[in-house]
Amino acid sequence: HGNPMMEQWIYKDPKGTVQGPFNTSQMLGWYQAKFFPLDLPVAPANVPDAMFQPLSFWLAKWGAQLKPSPVQPTVMGGPQVG
């Protein structure tokens, strides 16, 4: 399956023009640099007729932090997720 950071994405700019493709690490870098709003419409570049989803949807899938926050220590003995 390869590296998810190398997957290709397209997005719609505020004028509705489709931009891309760009890889995941580029998209994350621009988000972290505050270039992208969380509601930016993003779709996978290599999927025909893919639905545009808000950037926040993809950030969750990429495992990105939506808001920079300190790492919470894991509570031992708590319920295991997954």
C-alpha cells in the first residue's frame, strides 16, 4: 500500500478552482502553516468521482492533530480502544 504521506490529493480553492494533486505531507504542511481552513474541500486525486470532504475529515484519517495540544498520558488499566 505504500506510504500514506505520499498519497495524492486535490482541493478546491475559495474560487471553486480545483488545485493539485499534492501529497499528504504537503497538505499537512500547508494546514500547519495556517494556509488551509478546516472546511477546505479535499478529495483523493487518484479516485475517480471521489467526494470532496472537509479537510478536518482527512486530517483525522491522516492521524493529524487538529489542534496542537500536549500529549495526554495514557491512563493504565483504562479501556483499550481498537
